[in-house]
Amino acid sequence: MSSSGAPKDEQGGARGRLKVTAGVASILAALLTGYAALDALDAVPGVLTVVPTSGGTPPPSLSGTAPRALDISGLDTRAPVPKKIAPVVDKAFKDSGFKGKIGTDIRDAATGEVLYAKGENTGRTPASVTKVLTSAAALGALGADHTFTTAARLDSAEDGSGSLALVGGGDVMLGKGESKPGAVNGRAGLGTLAENTARELKHRGVEKVEVYADVSRYTGPRFSKDWDRSDIELGFITNLDPLMVHMGSKTGELKAPRTPEPARDALRDFADALTKNGIEVSVRNPDAQTEQPQEEAAPLHPEDAEGDGAEQQDQTPAVLAEVQSAPVSSLVRHALQHSDNIVSEVLGREVALARGAEASESSAPAEVLRQLGDMDIDTGDIRLFDTSGLSYKNRISPHDLTGVIVAAAQSDDSLSQLIPGMPVGGLNGTLIHRYGEGGAAGSVSAKTGTLATVASLSGTVVTADGRLLAFSMMTEGAVGGAREAIDAAVTGLAKCGCR
């Protein structure tokens, strides 16, 4: 294993009970009825259009809880394993006329047996399938149920005035208003945080505060040198802060330009909400990008707010209120379904923090790979320079990528959330307009990856005989023709028994 200083780590693949079934497709379809997310025809990474499927009815909110693998009955491993899939795959690529480079690895998900491989050990630019690695590492390092906390911390108070920090804890899907318990985007609301904070301030006799954003959780450059700054306005990415409203979207919509200063804008939203709740507010250094914490805050306890506020004030920082994000399993599903670069980059930084490293541009990719190695997933010669796939420098081989899918299919723990979080062919996410015809709809769960000259797909497909296969197909060349070839090959696997 190698990456930005990451050591090579030869590990075996994980083994366990197979927990993924064709039923995943129906579960996700039920959750996403009327909701469609289109990755701009998957021609570029990360831009989304959210539209109702019919009748002009607004789409319902995406459920905050991903389907859990433990609730899905195990696939019958007695289903026959296909042995003659080479003709199906070879014919699909030949008939498509695709002339670019191809790398393919197809395995039986239950056993890890290689059924077809071609150019499988060559590292290729993966594009957004990089998010498969990041998501797997996040599930392993953080756990499916982990949440991120955004807090209001009173640093000091005197004579009815105080210094208040809005502390970024890694939730970049904050809402402006009230918290929405059933949502993913907007699960935690700055309006709710401000209301609870104002109540505590008044109880302490504090009526006026100077607020600032503490975004010291993340260190180093906020924007990778491998990214294009024009992508901020295009909506693909922005400067990375541990504090954002709706991933920095200027409109709150998924398909929208991003603000270049998400933490600053979130602070202003919080200040406005405090004002509405009767607190006089001034913003410290409103154009500053970062602020350092004054000292470690003490948690709020009932005794902290007893008695007359003016008499009880001291200089001990105290957390006045908190709001919690959706769980990691839901954030992973969002990142995979919508190919969200910002959420994926944040998850990479949070993996680094969970492993005791700094949350920086350089440490996140390295720690993602180290985490996968610690999960007994062979990362081979993977090279990562970001955790979203925007960097053309990333290199992943089909063999190493499929190893992650196999490990997830066999997992009994948080990693089992990976495949149920992926887009399902013909039904949702970036695969909603793929596999709708030809008999493969609902049988394919996979992550797309597309850059200007790269097309990739990695996930699972259920054969006509009911056997679950794990696969990765990576191409370099004309994107349109490559996608057609990949789709024809995967559709062929779904329709055949190939015994």
C-alpha cells in the first residue's frame, strides 16, 4: 500500500457471512420513491439534479436511516456460481467498439473466487469510485452510528456580555433553521442550536455576545492543489471547513454553486438566528477564514446555570448547546448516491482524526488506506491524493477496488452498510438512468466514476441464477463508449446463468 507517505501493507481479505441480497434494490427503491438524483448524465463528477419522477409532485425527503444489513436476509449461497462469463464480458466490449484501455475484475462475492480478470493489476485513475474506499474506511474507523456535533461554546462572560464560539465538528450538512430529525441534509439545524443557546445565555444573564467560528478541527490547506477552483462555482467542491450549511451550497440545493467561505457564511446564519432569539450579536472578524479555540470547553451541567447569571459568570468555557448530524451510515449513503465530493472529503478527514492523525489534505488519503489495511483489506499499490476522486493523480487497480466490495459483502459489522448505500441500477442515485432497460434494473448496486477521459463502475450484480458477484470495471478513453460497454457487460452478467 502506498500513498502520500503511507506504508505498504499487505493484508488478507476479510471473511464473514454474506449479507447483501437483491432485496437491497427493493428496500432502496421504497425509500426513494418519487426521488431521483441525476449526476449530470454522469459526464462530470458531483453535479446533481433533483427532480420528481412524475406529476410535478415535490420529491420527499431522503430518509435519515440507511437500510441495515442485519435486517436483510442472507443470500442463498447455494445458487450456482457462473463459470463462463468471459464470453459475455468480452463480447460486450467488442460489440461496443470501445478502443480505450480496460481493466476488469469480477469475483464471486461469497467466496472471493476470481471469475474473470483482465488488466486487473494496473492502477488507473478511478474518478469518483474513490468514494468506495473513503466510505468503507469511514464505516470502519467511525462506525455506522457515529454522528458529528456542532456546538455553541461560551468562552467568557462579564457584565452581561460574552464571547461565543460556533464550534465546527465535521457536520457539513447543517440546515439554517430547525433541526429535521428525519433528514440527512439538515438533520442538525443552526436555528435550533441558536434557540437553545439563547435560552442558556439568558439564564446566565448574558444578553450580548461576540460570535466567531472555531474551525480548528481541520488543519492545513483547505483546497487541494489538484483541484480546479472553477469547480467551486460549478458546485463540485469548495474550501473544506468542518462547519457548513448544506455543503456550502449558495441556494441550499444539491445542484448549485458553492460559497468559497462556508464556515463564515454558516457563522452569519447562526448570528442571524441568535438575533431572532433576542440576543444582541456582533461577529468577530467576519471575513476571517479560521479561528483558534481559546481553551478547551467544559460541558454544560445543570449547576453551571444556577443562580443569578451576573454573579455566576466566570472565565471557564462551557458548551451551552449542541446539535447532532445524521449517522455516518446515512452520510456514506448520501456520498455514494449523489457522488458528493464535499461529504466524501470530510469523511476522509474524519477518518484521519479517528485514527489519531491531523485532519488535513495530506493525512486524510494516507489514513484512509491505513484504515482499510487495519480492516484486513488488501490495498495493494493504491495511491490516493484526495478522498473524493477529483484528483487525476489517484491510482487504483480493479483488483484492489473489487477487494473492498468483497469485504463489504462478507462483513457482519459497520462495513456491511457500504453496498446497501450504493446507487441501484434503474432506480436511484447516479444509476437511475442506467440499466432501466435490458433486464438489469434492480440487480446492480454500484458506484459510478467519471472524469473527462475516465469511466469506472464498481459494485455488485445478481445473476439470473441468484448469485451475487462483485466487480470493478475501469476504462480510459472515450467516456460515452466506455459507459455503454460497461453497461452491456454488467447487463449480460445480470441476465445470464453462465454455468
